[in-house]
Amino acid sequence: MDLELADKHVLITGGSQGIGLACAQGFLREGARVALVSRSPQNLQAAQQQLRAAQPQAADRVAVFAADLKDPAQAQAALAQAQARWGAVDVLVNSAGAARRRPPAELDAQAWHDAMDAKFFTYVHMIDPVVKAMGARGQGAIVNIVGAGGKVASPIHLPGGAANAALMLISAGLAAAYAAQGVRVNAVNPGSTVTGRLRSGMQAAARLHAITEEEALARATRAVPMGRLAQPEEVADAVLFLASQRASYVTGVVLTMDGATTPMVV
């Protein structure tokens, strides 16, 4: 299936590792030009080397830009640099930031603020200028990688879940606001996924239930009817579809990918 992504400029926040990096690999396979934005220059360089080693033919279609997306000025600067390199952004994939997981007894006011800064505003600071530019051009696609905690409250992920719920709302709202201008906005809600961030969640669950990390991981796996956790590449495949013209009439959707852990209608 031709996703019609060849030569598209795809900007991926949080693209240096995990699901974001898996998305970069997928878009490069489809012939896109990929700009990765992340806070760590070291992680970006490592990701660029990994992508170029895996797909030597795509080496000249990868660019990296370091920015702390909690700062709107840095987000705007990274966007300007990416557009100077590859032109207008055709697809924006947001996978930046993660709220720290911790049991309720460990929360304080700062933890709630930190969660919104880390997960909500890192997305908003890039979405806001990009969606406006896409609307002015009359085309574009945005896919926000959010998380299942925004629909189902987890005791170890309350601040992060609140940020996720807010991201789902703005994804649906912006989809409605910009649909007439040719811009599609969708969200993907992965459940537990085998990435570097998984361990912090297991550590928090272990502290809450007074068990080992290994037992926390075993319980999380047993809770999934499919009998396993998601792989980053599986989430990336869904992101690529939503970003592509094969999903040209799909907007305002929040796609749950949790292996049927939480069967629900809405």
C-alpha cells in the first residue's frame, strides 16, 4: 500500500528514542524527509546514527534539532530550523516528554505542574504554530501520541493522565476547528509499550504495591488480553497510517492501542 508519504516533511518531537524513533524509521522507509526534535543533543546524534546505519539510502533525509519544548521560544526556533532545511511541515508527530509516574502519596502541587509542562505544553508549543501554518496552506496532518492514562485513571499516573486527557481534548477540538482548512488531527493512545520509559512505570507500581519491578511487569503483561505488551513499531505503523492519505477522511479520532486491556465503546 502506497501511503503517499515520499518527500513529505515529517517533524517528530521526541523522535530520538522509543515510539518517536520507531516512527522516524517508518517514515524514512516510506521516503519521507524526517526532522527529529528532542531536548538532548546526545540522544539526537545517537538516533541519527542509528537511522542512517539501518537505512543508508535515507541518510540524507534525516535532520536533528535540539530544543527543550517546555520553552515556546525554543520550540519556535526548532521549527524554523526544520523548515529552513526541509520546507513547510506536512506531518507533525508529537511524542515528546513524559510525566514522571509516582504513587498518589508522593504527589504535591509541583508534581502536577511538572506533568503539564512535560507532557501537555511540550506538545502545545509545537502544535500551535504548526497547525496555524497548515491551516493557512490548506493541508497537513498532525498525530499526537498520547497514552491510555488519559481515559482510564491509573493511581501511579494521575498528573500524567490529566495531561493526556487534555491532549485528547485539544486533538478533537483542533480537528473540528481546522477540518475546513484541510488539516487533520488525530491521537493514538498506546497502552504499556516496550520502551525505555516502561521501567519508570514499573518502578512506581512496585513502590505502590510493595512488590518487585519484575512482578510489576509480570502483572502488567498478564493484564493484557493479547498476552504481551506493545512494541514501538506497532504503534508507529498506526501513526504512519493516520498521517497518510490512506486516512484522508479520518480526523478527530483517538485510537486506543492497549491490546484490549480496557474494552470500552468511547
